[in-house]
Amino acid sequence: MDLPGRAAALFVLLVGSAVGSGIACAQQVLTRESLSQADYVVGRRAFQMRCSACHTLAEGGSHLTGPNLWGVMGKPAGTRDGFGYSDALLAADISWTPDRLDRFLADPATDVPGNRMAVPEGVPNPDRLALIAFMMLETGGADWPKPELPKAVVDPDRSKPVAERFPSFWNHMMSNTTRYRMVTADGELVFKAYFNRDGSITSDRKSIRGFWRPDERDFFCYALYGIPLQPGQLVECFPMVAMSIPRFAEQLWESKPAEGVQLYGGILPGRP
């Protein structure tokens, strides 16, 4: 299992949290009791913010930038059909148990050097316990019942604007620069895009323009056109919550928005 982050959204995923020796340390041995009593809502949100842009959980779900995770618990790493794992993960000789997953998520870059996790910072405690318990419930790896979600989680108030419901995402996207590297059969193009509060997208390349809209799933969908490569336009969507943790790097995610197109995206601080 490569647990990469995109954004996410896509794009997980995944979005900087604090990283340090205290956070990177794995927890004590995880027991069924501690996992079954973990906060499902906390785990769900941790997955949405850190992993959902790159992974699906349901049986039969698609591979994204990272593999579908159904049935992963108890299985050797790198064994899902149809996904190209990193050589580092394939050579790691890992079987995914709760404790082994805890160790990996605490510090992916150190635990498996060279793995293709796009956002390799560790998941802090206590979110990591809740995240593992949530993943076990959603991927068929738990023997305890799934709790009922609070109404506010199941049916959030979408009457409020995106800026109020996802303030961290809004400030991150609307105040900083998105950097793209697009690779096609025609060649390679690097350009910057600026997501504007009025729904428009501008670029450092005059020909490239676009627009964005949130949808009913709380996904952030955008289109770019006027790209001086073929295809000259692209459309992508990613969950807004997956970009709620501010991160900065030239490459944070990768995606395939069209046949024969590889798109690498990152966020740079500030904008002109």
C-alpha cells in the first residue's frame, strides 16, 4: 500500500501539520479495545483531510493516485492488482496490521525510504489511532460495528459559503499559487495558476484561463483551457477537505486528467 497524498483532492490527498520526534513515534501496541473505542468522526475527518484525494476505501473502489484500500488489513503490501507500487514498498516485506500501519503512518519517509507517498509527513497522535480504526471499519478489517454518524456530519449545512465551511482550504487556495507541470506526448509545460475568489482562474501564461465551482459533494471542481499543449483543456475535481491542511512544495500530488496526460501539482506560498 502506497499511502500517498495528492490533492487529494487530487488531488489525497493528501494537505503542514506539525512533524517532530514526539509526533513521529509510534503508539503503544494497538488493542481491539483501543481501536473499537476510537472516535469514528475524528478518524473519518483525518482520512478525508489526509488520504481521500488519493485513496478509495469501498469494495470495488477505483485506484486513484494511490491504491484502493479495501481488504488491506492482514495483506502484504503492494499486492493489489492493477496498481503500480514503488520499488521501495515492494521490497519492504510488510504485512499491514494495525501496529505496522501505525508505524508507517507515524513517519512514512523514514519507515519506507523511497516510497511514493506524495505528502510524506507523519500523522500525529491521537488522530492516527482514530484514522486506523476508521480505515479498518471501512475496508472490512474490523469486527466491531460502525457507529452512527451525527446528523451534522451526515447532512452538513451547505447554505453557508465555502469560505465559512472550509476556511483553511479557502485561505490556502485563494491566497497562494498553484504550480503545475503537465507532461503529454507534445512535451512538457510548467505554469502557475491563481484561483480567484470570483470563481475565475488566471495564470502566468496569458493563454491559460479557467473557472472553478464547488459541487453538491463538497468537491472543488475546476477547468483550465487555452493550454498550449494537446489536449488544450482539462477538468478535475477533488474533495475540499483534502486540502484543508496547508502544505507548500513544487509537487504535492499527481493525476491523470485525460488520456496521455500526466499532471503534477503543488502549492507555492503567496502570489503576485
